[in-house]
Amino acid sequence: MSDVAGQEREWKVTVPQLSPGQHRCLMTISAEDHPLGVLEIPWEVNEYYRTDYGELLEDQAKVVLWWCEADWKVPRDRPPPIASVKKNAAIHLSAARGDYESAQLVISPRSDCSLKSVRVGPLTHKAGATLSSDNITVSRVYYHYVHTPTDKTGVRDWWPDALPPLDGAIVLSEGRNQPLWITIHVPRDTPAGDYTGEITVESDAWEAKIPILLHVWNFALPERNHIETAFGFNHSLAFRYHNVSTEEEQRQLLDLYFESFAEHRISPYNPTPLDPFVVRFDPQASPPGVKIDFTRFDRAMEKVLETFHFTNFQLRIQGMGGGTFHDRVEPTIAGFGESTPEYQAMFSGQVQQIEAHLREKGWLDMAYIYWFDEPEPKDYAFVRAGMERLKKYAPGLRRMLTEEPVEPLYGAVDIWCPVTPNYNHEIAELRRQHGERFWWYVCTGPKAPYCTLFIDHPATELRVWLWQTWQRKIDGILVWSTNYWTSSAAFPDGFQDPYEDPMGYVSGYSTPKGVKRHWGNGDGRFIYPPLIASVPGKTSGPVIAKPVSSIRWEMLREGIEDFEMLWLLRDLLKQKGSRLSSERRKAIEALLTVPPEITTDMTTFTKSPKPIYDHRSKVAQAIEELITLD
């Protein structure tokens, strides 16, 4: 701006911490106390930059420490909360037994320094019970530069997502936040009540001791899910990034990845990728036959069910054919097409043996067949023929399809799995009357304003997705991949580093090599390889280590735990509701209805976790009340 002499002057204006949305900045311009006019500057605050959360813990000359719930994505340059440190300030958490509960301890340095160590002592109960520090983990929040926002919700900036372990000193920069992710696992035998402990944070310039308070509710979450989960996992890609080659190394690594799945209450599509059942067709027999060896499959499945408590798995049927809306594969077995008696004999023998074996093992209700993806109307006749073939020969095998109910496929699908915006509750209720069930999924779509899986969206979205799932009586959730770290189209001669480039690029669908088309930041990617294995070949030897979690992976677990808590309350009401007064029973039943403060419809939902925590606390208190009834 120029003054009367034609010289430019610069004014710096301190803008207060504003809530998200549209704002106006009004600047009155005057000369010698005579107003010349008013300049109106529109000012939009993105959801990411909101500053109405967080609580101060320590305010020292060289550092400010504050905390917030796990459900916030803290920008690197966000200022600390504007407030004084409250007396007895502490990190507060509440959890059920069997629960994982997290919070963020944010370090805001006032000068450059090096974080040397973070030590967490045990949490103790006044009656003497102890929650060991072995049940408490500390990770650092990693920031990824979003060079291309996914949609209108995102902004070009550094966004937090990966949660690598804090296993060494890290550099802290003046004015740049470094959140630490604190997770407490409450063992199933932990006595209920209040626990206190301390986190000691030490740098080369300062030290702080932060109190932490945990309330353990007097009940345990169900050990096994009642929400079904189906998440893709590319074990071959994990082997490549971790540089493992021997079967022993591969099995060790798989166990570490499946441990992460189990801790987050999520089942992979295929929990036995190294141990499929072996199908041998004999087209020369009269009639043509098939023999199936389940030996290795059974041994592996028994292990993962006992160790990891997975609840469902995908069945691959040989000769089924399949495909997507883009292209398809016709059904054939040993060179015989679907219309031949040889094919029919071998196909029927295969699926009948599989159905009988799974029923004998008690696994039939866990299995689903997912053989065609996202059909279009041109594919409906092909899909229906395949579904009817399965129903004819093995009616007990569940047929799942990633599609919303459409009349040409009525009666041919056991589990409908539409992308979330295509779910129609009125139609779903009609199909449920025919015994059909519903899952739903998110992927590169939907985008804003729906709940999504993207890095550059509010953290609460994936948690709210599970409340929307409960709200609509949906039985399962599906995501196509958890470790889509690279694209063969975008990186035809190498590999993507998912830490350095958060974008999920298109692969397949006739995408030319070298072309970078965008699916969205973090699409298909909830877990990361360790930093030392961020691209294949980064190390000369194998890296046998757990995958790195992410804020979004953690939010999925939080949402699933919320779902299971609601399920537990409903189950207890069925068992003990008659012992309550009519008025009290109605009050508790009302808690099973998702409040509008959390979500009212598919595009109206909270960005703040507060209403979730408020309602969860009421649900927990009701569960405790019901448990005490004789």
C-alpha cells in the first residue's frame, strides 16, 4: 500500500484465533483522523486450521507443552492454546478393559533443540493396582507434504498421518509443533477405577513432567467384533519393501502385520496368503473331478483365528471368472468353458467340497466370495450368472458384491456392499426382509462432503463413519487396500516413498506407464513400512519390524470400539432390560440412537470429537449400571 508520497508501507495485523468458516476483516483507512473508506477483506479459515481445542500443560521459557484428543490433526505451525495453565493440568483418558485409548502430547518449542527421551512410568490405582508401562506406547506424529489437495476440504500444507515409533532423538524447531502419540492398552484383567502416572519429556534444553490420568470403566469390550471388516492387504508388496525373501522371514513379517490388524480389530481379505488350500482338477476323469487339500490352509487358519481373532475372510474360487466394470475374465476350468458339462462337474465339485469343509470347521459364516468389483449395467447379466452358479451348487457360501441393490441382481446377492453415498436405507430395509445383508465401503470416492479416508481431511471422519454404520444397521465395512504404497503406472521404473509423497496414484484401468492420475491422499494406505524401509532396497538386509500405524488406522479402531460398545449396551438391554423401570429402560434405549451432534445424515457430522466422547461416556455409564443388575 502506498502513502501520499507514493512510498509503500507495510502493516502487520495480528489476526485472532478464529473458528473454521468465512470471516470478514474490516480495515478503516483514514488520514489525519478523517476516514477515507473501509476496506473489506474476506478471510476463510480451513477446518484444518481451527484453534478451538487443546489444553496447556506447561508454559516454560523455552517450550510450551499442551495436549489434545487423538481425533485432531494438529498443523505444524498452529499456535498453542491461548490460556493459562490450569491447576492440576493433566492428560485425561477413559477406557474400557480390552480398549486402546490415545491422546496427543504436543511440544511447541520456543527455540531449536533436540528431544532426547520420553519416559512413561506405570499408572497406579489408589488401591494398589498397577498398569505397567509395557502397555503404554509413544510414537511421533510424522508430517507429509500434501502437494495436491484431494478435494475442497484439503489444503496444500504439511499434514500429520504416519506414527513411527519414537526410538531415538529427534530435532525440534522453533515454532514448529511436534505431537507425540500416547496410546494406552488396558488389559482385560485390569481393575476398574482411576489411575495416575507421569510422562517425563526431556530435551537438551528443558525437561517437563506431565501428569496422566486414566479412568478404567468396569466392563470389557467384546473380544471378537460384531462389525465385520474386510480390508485388502498386499503381502507381496510388504515383502518387497521390507526386503524379505525366505519363507521364514515372510512368515515372521506377516505375523507382525497381522498383529497390527488384530490390535485394530480389522480382518484382512486373506489371512492365510502363504497357505491356500490346493485345488487339483482332473478333467480326464469320468465324470471330471476335483480334489482339494486343506491341510496347510486349516493349520494356518486355526492359528490366525486363535491368535488374531479375525472374524471373516475372502474365498477365492478357481474358474469363477471375474473382473470389474473396466474388463472381465470369462469362467473356465482346464480349458473348458462355463457351458460345458466338464466345467460344471469340476466347478460344482470344487465349491461343494469347500462349503462342506468350512461348515465342518465352523468357518462357513466367516467366509465370503468377492469375485467381481463395481459392476455397471452392462455387467449385470454376467454377474447374475456367476452368482446363480454359486447358489446352485453351494448355497451356504456367502456372495458379496460391491454394488448397491439393483433390480436386475435382486435375489442373486447375499451381501450388498455399496460405496457409502449409494446406500439407500429404504431400499436396504426392503432387501433385509429377503435375508440380504449390507456392508459398505469408501475408497477414492466419496470425497467431500462425505466421511472419507483421506489424509487431508479431519481425523474424526473415519470414526464418525462407524457411527453412521451403526445408525443404518450396516453389518460390515470394506476398504480395498491398507498398504497401497506405490503405483506401477505412476512409478513404472521404481517405487513411491509413501512418507515423502502421500498421494495415492491410479494404477490399472488402462493407465499408461508414467502417467500420474490422482485417487487421493492416503487412498488405500493406512499402514506404512518402517522409515528404514520406505522404499525397496533402502537397506541391504531384511527389515523384520511391525508396520507403522497412522492417525487414520487409529481412528478406524476408535470407531470400531465405539460400535462394539453400542453393541454391548444393546445386548445387555436384551438380557437385563426387564429389570429396569420403564422410564429408565427408555432412557438407556435412547442411547442406542446416534445423537445429531455426532451425525444427522451422510454429509452432516461433527468435525470435533467432543460429542463422540460425551455420548460414549453416557453409554459406558449405562453399561456399568446394567452389569451390576442381578
